[in-house]
Amino acid sequence: MAVIDVGRNIAGIDTHKDTLHVAVITPVGGALADREFPATSHGYREVTEFLDGHDVGAAGVECTSSYGMGITRVLHAAGLSVAEVYGGRKDKKRIKGKSDPLDAVAAARAVLAGDGIAIPKDERTNMVRTLHLARRSGVKARTAAINQIKAILIGAPVKVREKYSDTTVSAMVTALAGCRPHAHTDQIAVTALSALKTLAKRVQFLDDQDRDLTDQIDVLVTEMNPALRAAYGVGPDTAAQLIITAGANPERLRSEASFAALCGAAPVPASSGKTSRHRLSRGGDRAANNALHRIALVRMSSHQPTRDYVHRQLAGKRSKKEVLRKLKRAIAREIFKLLTRVIEIDDYSDLRPTRQAKNLTLTAAAGHFGKWPTEISRLERGLKRDDNLADAYRQWLADAA
């Protein structure tokens, strides 16, 4: 958190969709002034003039990533220190009551006390969140459409059901999108196929959206934190979620333990008597916890050091849940370092031009290293991270005639 000038007044802002209520307190916590403003560009200018007139040096703003995003941006541009303020404890509101002026004063006093405040997430985090939300909603809509297709097929005429049910989802969607409902004479089949064709085309449209948004997210998160994106098992979606949870500004994170708690990966004691153990946390950001969970599953299936670790833990009489908990905690430790430090990663962009300049084929390279050509191609395009293989590949290319 930025240092607050204790000799100047402090503002608190209670944010809503259409209005902002601004309160100003003295450096010792006494209420000085309050006023309501419209949440518009003109209202934002009035807020800055109001704060300038009361010699305000810092402001606490609620909901800096939603209703308070606009005023936060304006206050930063005006050179004020801005803190994100938690909405407040319910027990205090039961005692003192709740209103916009009271909430605004409470926000200002939270900044003065340094209690329950954080540094607002920067604009790049909001950019990632916007794309991520659009992609997630599209994926959910695609899943709903596929489930509707399967439900309709259950009650469809036998010929329709038998033709389209015994295939993979992608093949079923492609076939249904190209079907001709009115070629049938059975009105029930025509109706069912018309609905199925519409849903299949919707799935294809959402697939295109998913690919487009994923590519945009990948470019953005790779630019923001290439080391995070390059970590094993971290895809565009998981990298985006971790950045959204933590914020792209690393000064928000106080410690590695606090980040683990934020992600719900901090161990919770569950000991009793002679049993000494920990369990998974049920708190924290569940979306971030899900991201760590997916990274752990990927590494457990294809990352040899992780597979060896899991084997050792299971041999030591650990349960699978305990192993997963320990693994997620270790991944949180690694992710914290990637989020808070500038880590240089090896650039693979020279591999493909060098191979092509020497007229070497992917098949030849793959055969030399005992890999599939697809694996070498993904390495060249930066879709797969393996620094040891990349170094060996680069040396092999240098030695090739």
C-alpha cells in the first residue's frame, strides 16, 4: 500500500451503479464533509474538484474492479493514492447501521487505520478479466447446447437417434450442422432435425469464439508474464485466472503464504489425538483453486518429476487427497514467484528458422531425439516448454552440416 500523508485529509467513496457517495475525514478520523455525485464523467470531475477543495491526499474506494473502476482511474490520473476497501464487517453494520454516508466514512477510516485494504488491480488485469469472462460464458453456452442436443436425440425417431448418437461429439455436431431436415417425410424427424441443426450451428459458432478469445488471452497473458505462461501445465485459461486473482501488479501480494491462502491452497490443520495431518482449505478464491487443481492434474499425468513425487508420497502411506493438497501448495509457491519476480525464459523462436535454413525436416529432428514430429513442432512454436530439449536441439542444429 502506498504511504499515506497523515497530515492531509482522507476520502472514502461508497460506489453504486449510478451514484458515488464521497466522505472526507480529518487525519484523526473526524467526519469533515460528505456529498453524493452521479457516476458519470461529469460527476467524476466534480469528485476530483470536491477532494481538491478539502486537501485530500488519499482515498479508499469500494469495488475498484466494478462500480468503482471509473472513479479509481480518474483518481489515479489526478495523482491521489487509492486503496481498495472491503465492504465492511456485518457485525459493525448491525451495531452502527448502514447508509451510503456511513459506508463512505467507514471506507475512509479503513484507509486511515490500514485495515482491510489492498492496492487496486491495474488496468491490464481488467483487460484479461474481460476476455476471460467472455470466453467462460461461451464455453458454458457450448456445453449447454451439446447437452440439449443429446437430450433431443433421446426422444428423436429411431433412425435419427441411431444415425447421430453413436459418434463423437465433434463428428455429431459436424454431421447435424450439415443435415437437411426437410429431406425427411416424417414431420417428427423434420422438427427434431431442425432443432438439432440449429443447436449444432450454435456449437460451431461458439467453438470459433472460444478459439478466437483463447488466442487473444494467450497473447495478452504471454506479454504480461511470459514466465507464468511458460510454466509446465499452465495454459492460457489458467494463467488468465491466476493473473485475475492476484492482479498483474505484484506489490498487491504480501507473501507467498498469503497468496496460498488467497487461492485456498493453504494447509488447514485437521489433527486429533495421535493423528497429525492437514486437509485442503475450503476458503479463498475457488476459481484460482480450480486453476491450481488443473495444473496439478496435468503435471500428475505427464510431468515426470511430479509423477515421481506422487509415487514417493503414495509409497509413504499418504492418501491421494493429501498428495494433491501438498502438490497444490507447492504449485502455489512456484506461481507466487512467477507472479512477483521478473524471470527470463529461453526464446525458442530461432529453432524453426535454423532448421529450415539447413534443409532439415521435422521427421529427421524427431527421429534423432526419439520424439514425435508434433512434439518438435510444438517446441519450435513455443507451445511446449522444455529447456533441456531446446538446448539439445539447438546444439544438434549447430552441429548439423
